[in-house]
Amino acid sequence: MKKNRVLEKLRADEVVSVTNVGAVPMPWLVELVGHIGFDCIWFDMEHRCFSLPDLLSMTVACRGTGMEAMARIVKDGYPSVMKPLESGATGVMIPHCKTAEEVKRYLDWAKFPPQGKRGFDNAGPDAKYLMTDISTYVREINEETFFVVQIEDKEAIDHLEEIIALDGLDVIFIGPADLSMSFGVFPQTGHPLIMEVVDKVAALTAKYGKWWGMPFGTVEQGRKLVEKGARFLSHGSDIRILGKGYQEVKELFSKVIL
């Protein structure tokens, strides 16, 4: 099994570049993004309308370019974690986590024994369609699959240390928009209450040897996050990029049609 590019970069204290595809769930678009050189693509199953077969096609496209595939799952029990992993996701993101008990439940579903309770099947792309030795597969999939927890509710803040201390958790990903809603300051994603959470996450992940990140909008913002220790950064989405591109095309027309 190949080494997970995201985990390799995190372990080397390098910044991971993450972007989003989901509004246009097409393998060719995923392949294009991979050829551009992103480390990881984020497939948003929570907010976008695509199926597990769509996800399977897109994770195969990721593998062809060496880019990692992360699925932000729909929180709907055991299959919501297991099915994306068996469809080729090399990382999962669990949204709206509020307690360590909840995170531990999803960790158990994401990891094979002895680390967790995931059921065995090696017929998917994650095990090269039955062509990987089963003992090697179970060990390496546990080692080379990354697990991301989203903090986007104020109820989670009192439980942050318990969550971050959990074995098997790799990355804390702050959701500033929903967090600002939860604190009643939306859309002030740079509000002092949100920055206080950022600093707390940065300190606790350093304490427990984990990593953290969040979306960023500008170069200045991204650099400040890196200075604070963020190593898992996300920017851009297919729908935003397409919308901006078509707006530029329409502006060209407005200059031609006088």
C-alpha cells in the first residue's frame, strides 16, 4: 500500500493543500485537480448531492494522480464511515463533533481491530480489489488512513482536550462559519470568540502531538494560520471557481456588447 501523502506531509511538519469538489462530481475534474498538484481533495457528502458510486469514481481518479481523497461524511451511523472508506477514501472528516464519546464511536467505525471495530472486506479499491494480502491490508489501512474531526459548535469547546487526546485522531479542522453561528456572531468568522477557539485548538494539538487546520480566504490569513501551527489548510471549491469564471466571461460580453 502506498504511503498516505497527507500523513507524510503532516509527519514532516509540512502544510497540506486541500481543495473541494462536489457540486460537479466528475472524475475528469478530480483528475485535473490532482494534476495541478493538490495534496488532498475534499468530497463534501454532508452538503452536496452525489452518490457512493460517484465517490468511488472520484477516488479512483485521485489514485491516478497521487492525491488523497477525504470524504466529509453524512453522520448516519456505521455505514456512513465504512462505505466511503470502502469506496476508496483515504481520509474521513466527521462534522459537528461535540464530545469525546461521539468521536470515539466514529473512530471505532473507521479503524480495524485492535484499534477499532470496523468490519472486514477487502474487495474495494482500498485493498486493490482482493489483491492485497489481508494481514498487510488491515495493518496498513489503519496506519495510512487519516481521521479528521470538525469543531464547529460551541458545545464542543468544553470537551476539546478530551477529544484531542483520543488515540487515532489525526486532525482537528475548525469550521469557522458554523462556529460563528453557534456563538451568535455570524458571519464574523474572525471574531475574537472564534480566534480564542483557534488558539485553544493550536495549543492542545501541540500538547497531544496532533495537527489542525481550517479554511482560509486570503494569503495573509493563510500565513497567519501557518504561523499559529496550522498544517491542514483548505481553500477553494468547484462551485465557487466555476461561478467566478463564468462571471468573468459575462463581464467580457458586457464590454463587447455596447
